[in-house]
Amino acid sequence: MSRFLKAALFATLAAGTAQAGPLGLGREALPEEIAVWDIDVRPDGLGLPEGSGDVATGELLFADNCAVCHGDFGEAVGRWPVLAGGEGSLTNDRPVKTVGSYWPYLSTVYDYVNRAMPFGYAQSLEADEVYAITAYLLYLNYIVDEDFELSRDTFTQVEMPNEGGFFMDDRAEVELTQFSAEPCMSGCKTEVKITARAAVIDVTPEETAAKAAEQAATQADAAAAPETEPETEVAAVDPALIEAGEKVFRKCKACHQVGEEAENGVGPHLNGVIGRAAGAVDDFRYSKPLTEMAGQGLVWTSDTMSEFLLAPRSYIKGTKMGFAGLKKENDRAAVAAYLATFD
Amino acid sequence: MTLKFNGKKPSRRAFLQGAATMGAGLTLGGQARAADPAIAVKPWMQELGDGVDTSPYGMPSEYEAHVKRRNVEWLTADTVSSINFTPLHELDGIITPNGLCFERHHAGVARLDPREYRLMINGLVDTPMVFTLEDLMRFPRENHVYFLECAANSGMEWRGAQLNGCQFTHGMIHNVMYTGVPLRLILEEAGVRTAGKWLLPEGADASAMTRSVPLEKAMDDCLVAFKMNGEALRPEQGYPVRLVVPGWEGNMWVKWLRRIEVGDQPWHHREETSKYTDLLADGSARRFTWEMDAKSVITSPSPQAPITHGKGHTVITGVAWSGRGTIPRVDVTLDGGINWHQARMSGPSLEKSMHRFYYEFDWDGSPLLLQSRAHDSTGYVQPTKDMLRKIRGENSIYHNNGIQTWAINAEGIAENVEIS
């Protein structure tokens, strides 16, 4: 029996009774199954779990889980979202749309933190933790005081400053008639002037037409010389393992860069990390615990890296790295092998 | 003939001059005309090529390697929550090849095992249900061609001409044929209760994407799709199952669809409050701007696809679409809107699908200001950017369907501009 058939059979067995829908397809969902996936929360509080959390707890959790991207005070690092400030900026040339200045409902904050954060380790926070982080975000936006505690009971008492700032799509009334007139076809203007040019701003990515043209020319020229990209030299290692490692590394790429031109991002760049002392990348602000372990002589080898990646937060308690870890030994070995290919 | 570039970095201009020289050598004048070296007995005319199965899943010619999606790095913090762009300037017809459909992820590409795929329907239904992929395949299927446009397409152009290339100004769109089950049929299996007015589709990726969709739309034309252009959805397009919400902004087309909840009011989640709301000049914001307004763009010539042949017979082509119906007509201007000409439509005209237009003319080599203007089947005519700004200001990011202008100079080079 194929694996697919087995799986299908298993699904049928787990299915229970056939249902009375018009086509009799599918099966009834069990309450405990619905509970696993049904996590959404609405402005009226429907969907909120039991629990509570205060600003002070939220501040600690935010520093550990969120500040790497959003900054200690929600001011954001790089291009990651700004979460605080921006009051009164919505009519400016450059509005700053934050939880405080723009978001109409508190439930949106709770729901989003709970479903999608921390980035790359979603749905890992307990209800109390989400309440606490939400409370801290309210505090950062001057919506509550520092001794505020958010719970399912106090939730709907919080009103967001911009709740009244939204209205239903009114294009049907405001635009459609105006934009449905028969247009002029000839002699519509007397003169035309260029008022703005993209070339003046010049933000188009490199490697566009010029590069394409160059490629076309080179290829047309050199009949079929295959494009040779500089490949990393690899000696006496398993290419399949490295290839697998490259795939696993996708999980790390949100924060870490490797290769030519790698720079520090949310995490340090990882060029040459295997075989090097921990915490050794210049200009990167490591967590205190990592710096301490580096001081005690931690060196990243395939083994220590693998141990760390199994459970980052147990291996270095208090690490800033918000990553759940790699449960499969193969994945850990592969990613270490991949990293070892970068000097 | 060899093209050589001086200096380190070949410019588009150098290429064009090279191309012009090459063209001249081959075609100009009667005197000293050299025979075309391409007309010779070439290796491929003598040697055997690859056998079948050399490439079990076929790929484009090696000479088409430049035809690919591209990213604008400065737009977002990281590629896992980012967007890239369909190379519209290289495409023709109305169908976007699967591998060139732009990508937009909020937490990277989820890699689902189809054997573990489940679609749950819960909330205000008679019976909450779970369907496997095999279950979905047993529903009656339909085939439809629809465009999917990100609400932020052309969003970087609100304050003025910014990016040189229709791939970047208009490439957050693709148009493919979907095979899927009408969402109505799936909802009927669960039985929507009378109080049920809204749906919350949810994705299985790490962003658990959610949007509120009114029930009427779901019962009208939404599909739960598992094929695009005949083959399984690509992972980056939601494999194995995505929601199709025809004519409405792309963010609602939830990928890796795992659950649909039925409720009596909208949820106001992050992607319909913090994002995908249109901030107007007075600081208030439109919400639930679902329909995509009629829009068009000339894809060639354009900044990435300059005119290389010099004056003479010239083909202008582009695409047009509307979230409210079909595109019976597109107008094209060569002089920045003084005079307009009706373009020739070619290819299938389908509801909420891309349409292809052409306008052929004899170019005298003088500079041009090219624009296209779409008319949709409701009578709506694509407005200028200034008409939109007058109503919406410059901060709304989303739903910029204004007329695009390309300035073509005497050398055939195209630039993104705005005109009076």
C-alpha cells in the first residue's frame, strides 16, 4: 500500500461518521481539533482566552522576543515595523502608522502577536505572555499607565485613539461616476510638459535592462558558454549535506546573512562562524549571556553549533536569538556543514 | 558580429548604440553589404542535440535567463516578508507562466506535505467540517482565468515617477488559469447558518494570514483552487491549496489555506487595519477597498524594453484588466494625451482577467510620450494619477491605478515620467 493510500485510509478512519452535506464529502471537525486552529480574536473580545499580563512583565518579554526587530521602545530596527509613536502624523507627508497612531482595535494587536509573532517562532507565546506584550505596547503608546494589567475582563475597556479614523470603501459614490465619463480622443491639450522623471530619483534596482542587455549580448556572442558563477570551493565534504544545509538555512535567513557581502542584520553575519570563538563578530551587540559564554571559551564547532541549535534558549539562557531550534540531527549537521563552506 | 563594451560597466545606452550599429551594418544602404554571418552552417545544424528526458521538467531556453522575477531590496526589511515582480516587459499574450508569477510572502514559503493538508470550516455552520485534499478533488471543479493584483501594485509611484521599468511599477500582478472548487459548494457541505455573514480564511504559513471576506463574495465566485495553468500550485503560490477571490486585492487570496471560519461580523485583523487600508490626505482611511479598479500599462516599449530597431514600423503592446469585468477597449497616445488612438485587442476577453492590446505605427524617430488608458465593461475609464491624487492625496500606498507615462527619446530609450 502506498504511503499516500495509508495516509488516506488513516484520514478516513479518523474521520468518524460521514456527514449529511449535499455531497456527503468531508467529516465533522472535533472540538479539540477546532481548538488547535481557531485562535482568532475580534474587536468585541470574542476569541480571547483566559489570562492576564501587566506592563512590567510585557517589557521584559518584549526585550527578549521583540526588541531585536522592533527596538526596545517599538522604534524599530532598520526597515522592520515601527510600533510606537506617530501620534498626529497621519496628515503629514510621511505618516507614521503605529499601534498607537493608526490601529483601530486592540484585538488586532493581541490577535497578530498571538498568531504571527515572534517572527520565525510564531504561536510560541502563552496567553499571559501575549496579554503582557499587548499591555506593554499600549504603554509605549501612552494609552495606559505603567501599572496597567490587561486581561480578558479589562480588554474591551481599552479604546484605541484612531478607532474613528476608518470608513467603508466609498469609491462607488466618490469616484466611479467621475471616472466613467467618455474621454476626449483628439486635441485634448495644447501642450504637454514632463513634470517628473524616475531617473532623477534613481532607485531602480541594478541589474535591470542594462544587465539584461549585457547578458543578451554576451550570450548571443559566445554562442553557448554556460554562465559560470563563482562557486564556493568545497574540499572533502559531502555536497549533498551542504545542499541540504542550504535549504535548512532558509529558517535562519530572516536574521543571518552568509556569503560575499554578508552583513550583520538582526543577527550577526555567519561567515567563518564554524571554527571561530563565539561572539566574535565586530560591531554586533551580542546578548550578555552569549558574551559571558564566549568569555568562558565557547568556540563554534560543528558539535557546539549542533548542540546550540537543538535548543538555543536552553543552551544559552537569555540569548537574543528568537528561534525554536532544529529538532532533527540531520538538519543541524547539514546547516553546520553549509556554514563551514563560508570563510 | 561582436559587441564590445568600453569601461567596466556596460550601460543600456552603450548596448543600444551597439545594437543600432549592428542593425545598420546589416540593413543600411546598397554599398558594400556584407553577407549575414548568421546565414551559415551552424553547429546545431550538424550536431545532435539533447535527447528526450535531458530535462524531465522543461525549462526556458538558456538565452531567456534574464526573464525572471526581481526584487526591490530597499522596499522591505527581509525577503521572507517581501515581494518580487513579474517581468511584464518580457511577456506576451495574457497568461503568466507559473515560474514568473510574482511572489508576496509574509513569513516565507510554507512547505506543506499534501498528505497532511486539511481544510477546516468552523464557526456559524450547522456542522464544522474537515476536508482532505482528496475530499476537495471529489467536488465538482471549475476552470477560470483571473488576474491577481497586489493592492500595493504601483504603490511606490504615488508621489511621482520612481522606478524605471514596468516590472517594478506594475509587476505585482499575474494572470493564470485556476482549477478549483467553488467555495459555495464547500460551505454548503458545512451549512452556513442564517447569522453567518462574514468569512475568515486563514493560511497555514507562519504568518497565519487572515482576511475578512463578505459571504456574498464567497457565494458568488470565490474558488478553492489547487491547480494553476494545469499543474499543481507552486509552493510560493500556496501549494497545495489557495483561495481565489476574483477581481479583489491579492492579499485576500489566502495561500496554504487551512481554515475558513464563518462569523456574523468582520474581524478587523492586521492585514485589513494596519495594512491594506487607504490613508487619505485628511488623515482618515478607507477600509475594505476590495475591488481592483481598471488599469493598463504599456509593457513594450518600456524602460526595460527599449526600441532598438530605429524608426519605421513599431509595435506597442501592453496589458489591461479590471476587477469589475472585462476590458472592451484600450486607448493609446503617442504625444502625452493630446491625441488618442483605439488599440487593437487580441486574445480571450474574460471577466476579471488580463487583456492584451497592440497599437502599431510608423515611428519617425522623434521623441514620444506613451500612455495607455483602459475602459472596462462597466464604463469606467482609467483615470490619470493627478485625478486620483485629487481625491486620495499621496499617502494611500494602495490601489494606484493611474495612467502610466513612458517618455521615449530619439534613441528609443524609455523612461518613467510624469507629465502635465
